[in-house]
Amino acid sequence: MSRVCELSGKSPQTGNNVSHANNKTKRRFLPNLNDVTLISDTLGRSFKFRVSASALRSVDHRGGLDAYLAKAKDAELSAKALKVKKDIAKAATA
């Protein structure tokens, strides 16, 4: 399972551990990913996503999954989230 947020596209970053003697060794900064179930009001069903904690806060701030996906860029979304976004858009127009 990849360490990438399905909604925001956050992925591991690299950096250095720096010791007191200023020795540098490579390290990875991993995103805080959680398995969550989010409910779509438009479709009336739930979806399971692997989402970073910051993206989950953004979903709450924007008013739910439907509102978040409406504003989200397609390049940042996973294939699964992109399909949900298109289903929500189709249901909203119908």
C-alpha cells in the first residue's frame, strides 16, 4: 500500500537527521495517513479512503466530501477519488 493521501496527494518527503556533531543522514518524513469512511450526501453512500489528517480537517472545513471534491484539483486525487467526484457531479446534474 502506497503512502500517498487519496484526496490531497500528500506523499513522503525526504530530509536529513542532523546530529549534535552536525552529521547528516537521510530520513523520510511520512504523512499522517488514516483509514476513514466518508459519506457522500449527494450519492447517499459511504466510501473508504486513506487520507492524511490535514486533508480530513480540510474535508470538515469545506463542509463534507462532496464540497471538498468539487473544489479539489483532478491531478491531486487518486483514481478512486476521481471516480467518486465524477459520480457526484453526474448525480448533481441529474
